Amino acid sequence: MEKEIKIDNYGIVKIADDVVALIAELAAKEVKGVISMSGGIADSITEILGKKNSSKGVKVEVGEKEAAIDLYVIVEYGVRIPDVSWQVQENVKKAVETMTGLSVVEVNIHIQGVHIAKEPKEVKDTKDQKEAKEDKE
């Protein structure tokens, strides 16, 4: 579905839903604490079939002058989820409204997971390595 914007006597501008979804995805990923978008099982199936999904983890409903956006997000461990969610809502709303002229009526955030960064494994010195270090000193 495309959204048409009438521009005076010059013609019509059409904005595809995928464009709005891509703008929303990029704006969401700009927020510190957002690791990635989660598309769920439907996006996984399309990837298996070899089709590229340009707006992974974003669902958009565009009307004539308004848009509603659902974002499926994976956040970093340790962040305050309500704060990150609010920042994502603000950033997405501002980006979509600025770039498309649509009025964003809602930005729903669905936290799909928390990413825990793997800590680097501590290297344990063996007895031989310790002796080699002592010999160098």
C-alpha cells in the first residue's frame, strides 16, 4: 500500500509502506541500548527462502495522513528498558514525521529479547607459562 500526498498543481507523491518501515528501523537503531530488530518467525522464513526483508522487525500501517508503527526490538543487557523505549518512540516519531509529512499516531515497542554480551574468557596461565615469565624477569 502506498500513501499518496497531493502537492498543489504539480502532481502526486507516493510513499510506500516499506519506505516508512525503513525510516523507522534506522531511527530505532540509532538509539543507544538497541542492539537489533527482531522480525520473528515470519522474517526467518522469508530469509530461508532467499528473499530480503528490508524492514526486519517493523510493521507499519499507513493511512492517508497518519501512520501507526510497531517495532520489535532486542535491547542491550543493563539498560533501563522504559527509558530506551521512550527514546525509540521519540526518535522514530520525529524521523518519520520529518521525512514523510505523515502524522505518527502511535509507536508501539515490543521488547523481544535482551542481548547479553559475552565476556572475554580469562586466559589462565599454565605452570610452564608462569615459569617462562619468571625467567624473562
